[in-house]
Amino acid sequence: MDLHVRPSSGAEFLAHTRLHHAIWGARLSLGQYLAREEILQATEFSRAGRRAWSLVSGEEGGGEALLASCESFEGPCLWTLGDGRVEEGLSHAIASVFVPDALRGKGLASSLMSGVQERLRALGAVASTLYSDVGAGLYERAGWRSHLGTVASLPVAPAIAGAVTPTPAEPLFDADLAAIETELCARRHDALGRATTPAFAELPTAARLRWHHARATFLCATLGHPAPRYLGARAGQSHCTWMHDPKSDALRTLTWQVEGPGEAVTLLDECRTEAARSGLERVVLWDLDPLSAQATGLEPTPRTDSLPMLHPFTPGLQGAQWLGANRFGWV
Ligand SMILES: CC(C)(COP(=O)(O)OP(=O)(O)OC[C@H]1O[C@@H](n2cnc3c(N)ncnc32)[C@H](O)[C@@H]1OP(=O)(O)O)[C@@H](O)C(=O)NCCC(=O)NCCS
């Protein structure tokens, strides 16, 4: 069978999106699911860097059959070989890897991923990331490698047993996201500049954070939750951003930059307050740093779903550390 990967047509991807609904559309009608995808595709982040890919068999114009599909989202990244020099480039996050029921188990997703990584290489990408819900094997065959991702979750109700004095916090709004982007990018730049081995980091741009907020705003309105008022909190030199995820009754942190134990306790408390205000049951934090874990008493455990996977394309980056990964990079 002649298989190849090419950009999807709009109609083609829509046909698969209608089928995705059964997998990723929990608590949404088909109409609501399609509306959400349309809203996400209209965001600045998607318009700037979303691509849809199809694995097809046969000749173009001569009865091609659509077999599998996925999306990729381009965003800025930094990388270093560990020699003190930090380079900028583009990385592509993979999402919505899909093969229709009747075609599964024949290696089609593996062929799709292998073709997509060639396409992304040809675009000059530094690397590609993804978060697997189906283990590592499928993606490893096409060159992605798994990294440790952790999760810590706490219910909204009980108080935090922090032994340190909390710092007053201020809420973050959409207008603050540009400053947050600048600070987080500078932090990553510094961290990569200090790295003595190859390292890679995606940049949490305001556009990328807004993509998550567009999703949250739609889900809150559709599922009858209060609209998010605040997009995060700042305490002294520390800050976090979050998204409301009413589908899983959770407030999820997107970025988390903490400079001291008291600030970690304050930010976590802000997350819990925001979750409670919005009728969400718990706060979920990915990739919590050791300082924050110690200050808050949280015990992050390795994630079994949303397994972080990285495929570096740039020579010398194989085996690179992945710095600053967090939920903002999930698509
Ligand atoms: C996951 C999916 C894309 C695989 O498509 P496929 O064409 O059957 O995949 P391949 O034949 O190339 O490879 C199958 C591999 O995926 C694994 N796999 C498929 N579904 C899985 C699941 N739900 N959990 C764990 N592994 C799964 C198989 O065990 C097999 O692994 P192995 O070859 O190491 O034994 C397809 O089942 C699908 O569309 N599922 C629904 C959407 C989804 O979950 N997408 C992935 C999001 S990360």
C-alpha cells in the first residue's frame, strides 16, 4: 500500500474531528465539541502555527483514502548544546493523533508519526513534543523519547499545612500575560545558559496561555461553571497561571515559577481559592519543583497519562534535558 503524510484539507480533518467526539468530547454534545474546536482554531496561537496532517493511501486526485490524522502546533523554543550558547528556534507540539476504530492495530498511527516527523524536520523544526495517553511505544517507534512528568493533586477543602509565612498575592489578568511571558522566557534563557549538557525548553507565550483560556472559557460557559475571573496569581517574585477545567472538576496550573517557600504556599492557596470560587473540586499541578513540593507538603508522583515525550531534530540535541515543561505545553 502506498502510504504518505500530507497536510489535511479542512473537510478531511473535520470528518475525523466528528469521530474524535466519541473519545475527547466527554460532557459535550457533538455540536458543542465542534464549536469548541472552531473557537480554538480561531485563537492567535492556532492561526500562527496549527497544522493538520493526514496519512493517506493512493494517488492524489485518484481516490485517496484517509487513514489517520493529527495536528501539530508550532511555538518558539530555546536550546543549547551545553556550551553556554542559547539558540532560538521553533518546536511543534503534536495533538489529536487518531485512527478510526476499524483501522486500528495495523501500524497506521506509527506510519503517521513517522511521516509527520519527516514533515516537521523539513520545516526546520528544532524538536517536537507530545503528551501521550497511550504509553510510549507507538511514539518511540517514530523517534520520540519519554521524559519524567509528575502530578500533584489536592482537594479544595483542607487548609495547607505550610510552616512558612505566606506572602500577599495579587491576581493576574489577560493584560498581565505579556509580562509573565517575558519573565518566564528570561528564566528559561538563564537556565539553558547555565546548562552543561544539551537542553531544550518550550517558551510559554501569552498566545499559548490564551489558547488554554479560550478552551476554559468555552467549557465553563457550556458546562454551567462561573467564568474564570483571574488567570493566575503573583506573590512577590513568584507567579503561576492556571486554567479552569470543569470537565475534570479541576483547576490546572499552566506555569509555576516560584522563588521562595512562602510564595509557593501563597500561590497554592490562591489556586485553591480560585478553584473553590469556581465550584471546582481540586487543584492539579504538573511538574512541581522540589522547593514548592517541600514548602507545601505536596508529594508529586510520576504521571502515567499525559506522558511527556520529546523528539529533538537538531544535531547534538538527542538525549537533551527538557527544562521548564509544564501544562502550558499540552495541546
Ligand atoms: C492510539 C491510536 C492512534 C493507535 O492507532 P493504531 O493505528 O492502532 O496504532 P499502531 O497500530 O501504529 O500502534 C498500536 C500501538 O498503540 C498501542 N495502543 C493503541 N491504543 C492504546 C491505548 N488505548 N492504550 C495503550 N496503548 C495503546 C498498541 O498497544 C500498540 O502498541 P505496540 O505496537 O507497542 O504493541 C488509535 O488507537 C486511536 O486513534 N485511539 C483513540 C485516540 C487516541 O487515544 N489517540 C492517542 C492520544 S495520545
